[in-house]
Amino acid sequence: MFEKPDFYATKWGFPESRPEDHAPAPKQFMPEHLSDPSFYEKGYHLENVGDGGNFYWVTSPSGYDAGFVVTGSGVIVIDAPPGLGENIQAAVRSVTREPVTHLVYSHWHSDHIGAASQFGPDVKIVAHEITRELLERFPDKYRPLPTETFKTDATLEVGGTKLELSYKGADHTPGNIYIYGPEQKVLTKIDIVSPGSVTFAHCDVSENISGFYQAHDDILSYDFKALIGGHISRWGTREDVEIVREYWHDVLAYAEEGLRKMSNAEALVGFTRGMAPEYYMVGGENWINSIANYTTEKTLTKTTSNGQTWPERLAGATMFTKYHAWTVAETFRTERTHFGYQKEGNGGPFYIA
């Protein structure tokens, strides 16, 4: 039996997170299969989603999701997470004898396509041109290079079934695409929305936070009945996206508020007062952490649009908001306006009220 290493005694690392310190996941977040022993024995859960009867969402106990479409002339698989692995093929076999002929990469990250090699050399792999460029730069035998790429928009058609592929710019990562079945009204957009949850830490480790925010609006521009988000063992609805969009805009608003309060000359001096110059970095850490703490407290205690707090509405709110707050505050400084700049001959303010 695995025994948890005692790393939590270190004075420099993260404290241990305990269930009693956090809010439980809201009941509306918890899908029934999470309590079904057969889900863990079989290794996957499969649901038909959207309209038309041929688009499937498949998830794993590891919390990774993928999708596939049965076209009548072969199966199109969307992503191949290692945590789902060959259970993708088991899920396909459970509904059809058609072979997998096409694989679409949502983006280049290994946690979502790191089992792609299982489909063999004959499958056609479709991705954005940036995804191919990144996989050429950082080769991995488990992630074969795409055989077909596109720049802005493309249509993949197999057996009369169409998927519309679109790239709207960097968000979670450059090359992360939208995959839309217009007939079924199913949209796949990975690592932006984890339905019913606040996503994993640091905006799901996204590289472009302004793009991450924009992606929520772009998702809502589609007419979809089901969203495959890549995580959390749940497919999403339009309401799921609208709810989490509200959460992220609260985080953004309070991050801006905290930056304005703590970035004037007087406040900045206060973070280093009494410290020797060689310890000024300690003040810098306290400064950004104070902004993140301010943002976290304001976000988690706010009464939201439906009268509940965010811990009552979204899973993971008390665990991950502090990480999101830190990232959103820091990238506000780098990706958004500084509201002005330092004038000649004075030490601030950095932000103009």
C-alpha cells in the first residue's frame, strides 16, 4: 500500500491540504458514475452526447476526458490521454466495429495526446500547424506528428460527418483548437472549462491568461448542447460555462482591486520596511502573495448572482482559488495595462487610481 511521504514538514514547501480545511464539492457537480465501482473496474465511462446519436464522450477515473464520433466510414477520435489509454479503444468497440481512421489533437500537451501512438501508423492525425511545430521541436514517440494541419479554419469530413476545426489564438497553449460537431451540437475545447469546477491550479497552467479569459466568450459563441472540456469526469452544458465565466471575472476584478490598493509607493515601501536590501525579495513575495490573498478572500466570500458563494457553486473553489488569484494578479501586470507609468524623479505609484 502506498504511504504518503512526509514532505509537509519542510518550512519552504506547501502545507498539507486536509479535507476538513475545504468545502466539499457541491452535489450538482458529482456525477453518478463517480460512486459506481464498475467505473473503476472497467477504467472508463461512456455517454452519448448531443444530437444525432453518433458523438460520444468518454472519461476515466484519472479525471481525463476524450471524445469520438462514429461516422459510418470510420471513427474519429478526439485526443488520447494516457490516463484513459487503451480504454478509448475499449469504449469505441463497445458501440461500433468501425476502425479508428482519424485522430484529432486538441493541442500538443502530453497529458491529452500522450497515448496517440496506440492507434498505429495508418491513422490520419489532424492538428493545428503550431501543434506540429511544437511536436517537431520536442519529439515524443508516443505523440506521432500530425499528418494534416491547418492555420485558421478547416473542416474534417468522414462518411458525411463533419467536424469544424478552428483556431482563435493562444489560450491554454498556442495551437489549442475548437472542435465542433455542428450536426450533433457538441463542442470540444480542452483545458479551459472543467464543468462544475474551477479548473486545476493556475488557470489550468495556461500560458496566455488573457486568451484563457477570451476563450470562455468564444466557447459561448457556439451553439452547443454538450461541451467536452478534457477534465473532471463530467461533460458540460452552456450553463456550466456561464457560471464559471462569472467566477473568473470576479477573480479578475478583485485582482485588479488588490493591485491598485497595494502598488502605490507607500504600500510598496511597507512591504520592505525594516528589511536589509539583501532581503528585499522577501518583501516582493509578501507583496504578490498579499494581492493573491486579498483576491482569494474577496472572491470566496462574495455572494454571487444566484445568492450562493463560489464554494457552494463550484468544486475546488477553496482549494484552487488562491493559485488562480496569484496567476491572474501577476498576469494582469504583464498582459494588461499598468494604468500609467512612473514619473521622473519619484518612486511611484506603479498603478494610477
